[in-house]
Amino acid sequence: MKLSIIGAGAVGTSCAHWALVKRVAQEIALFDIVPGLAKGKALDVAQSAPLFNFSGKIYGTEDFSLLEGSDVVIITAGKPRTPGMSREDLLKINAEIVKSCAEKIRLYAPNSIVIVVSNPLDAMVYVAYKVTGFPKEQIMGMAGVLDSARYRYFIAETLGVSPRDVQALVMGVHGDLMLPLIRLANVAGIPITELLSRDKIEEIVIKTKYGGGEIVNLLKTGSAFTTPGLATIEMAESILKDEKRVLTCSVLLEGEYGINGVFLGVPVIVGRRGVERILEIHLEPEELSALHQSAKACQELINALPEL
């Protein structure tokens, strides 16, 4: 199996690191247009191989023809957020970058499954989908796995329990209108509504929605990369190993939840064929309304995109 990562910035390098640690592919390729950047980052990661008992191949390159043979391609290329900048501010800049990446994937890796990480996420997945012309099953965005991990962490932190015992789900757009589902969040099967006050739960929801922005404000010159990288590799691993994991991914909705034509985070089964099935779960009226708000916001971003 071959995994390719476009963009040798912090998130792309994190993806390469976690891919090696988790041994998700025998060949890991890191790409960037900046001369030497991908080669240097890949060499650094490769030198950890003896410590992780990794016997595959990892390398960096500016030659995008080496995308050929990729089973999964991850797009992390794009400008990161800076303090005061919303994901929407990045729209036009990153649309051109993702378009260029998608064109190369279409040319050299037409059978690959594509995972988009670049922000604003849901709009960038749409760009990749339109430019590649791939079937919708081959295109997905990483957001829900990251947002759900943050949600689970904040619940565990508040309760003083192990994060591994917390199950929680975040749906919708990757942004301020995301939907951390309170009703389904639980600790070892116990609903969080039995363990936390309404005020505490609302505090957790707000921290989840703005968790990425908090990191941006603290770092000042970049955004989160460790957890986004691992979240992306969770998706790639499920594809490459055909694990059939149920993960929240940004996928094209065509009538599910009463939404059409936009990419939004919903629970899906992820396997060797990519998006193998969208799980349409019951939502209460207020939850469904919030999801439709996400869809409206995403549609507005799509409408603001430059000509593809």
C-alpha cells in the first residue's frame, strides 16, 4: 500500500510521522513545491524508523509524477490560520492551492482515495471533488475525527476520567457552527447528562467549537498539527487496512438529512473503497436545524469560491 501526503508543513509532517508510527503503509511519500522541504522533513521522520521498527520506505519529493500508484492521497497544502483569521478568510487563497493539488491527483493517481485537510475544510473538499471529477466515494474531508477527539478530551478532562472511556460525536461544518451532539455523548455508556450539569455541558460544547482557534491564538504563528495529523491517519488507516471504521468525515450529501450538494461531517463507514456508506441517524428537530445551518454556511462558501 502507498500513502501520499501533499504539503510538508506542520500537519503534513505530522501525518507522515503518525503514518510511520502506526505502520499504515509500506510506502509513504511526502510532497511539496518548496525545494528541499519535503525531502528534509521526510528524512527526519525516516531516521526514526529504527526506533519504531518501521521497515517500509518514506521519502520526500517535488516530483508530483511520483503520486502514481498511490492508494490514498492526503491534501494538507495551504496557508494556515493566523490569530484573528477565520477559516473563511482562507477561502480564495487555499482554493487555488487545493485546485492545483487536485489536478495533479487526477493526472497521476486517478484511482486513489483523497482525504482533504486544508481549510476551510468543507469548501476545500468540494473543490477537490469538482476538480478531480472523482466519484463521491473517493473524496472525503478530515474534520469530524478531530472535532470529536477534542469533544471527548474536554468531557474527560471535566469529569476526571480516562478519555478512552468517552464516546462522543461532532457533526456538521468544520467551524463555529459544528454540532457536538450532547444527547449521544457518554462515558462507558453513561450519558453525560447524568454526570454533568447543563452549564458544564454547554461550556464543553463551546470549548469544542473554538478549540482550534484557541490553539491558533496561543501559537500565534500557526495552528494545531499533532492531533489533526493523527486524526487524518486514523481515516487513512481505515482505508488502507479496510477496517470499516465508523468515523465522522466530511462527505457529499445527496438527500441524507434533507441536505443536497454540500460536503458536511456525518458518520460514515470508511473502508478500502473510501466512503462505503453514509449512516443517517435520527436527529432531534433542534439538532437537525443546527445541521441545516451548517449546510447553509457551507453553501455560502461554495458560492464564494472562484471559478474552478
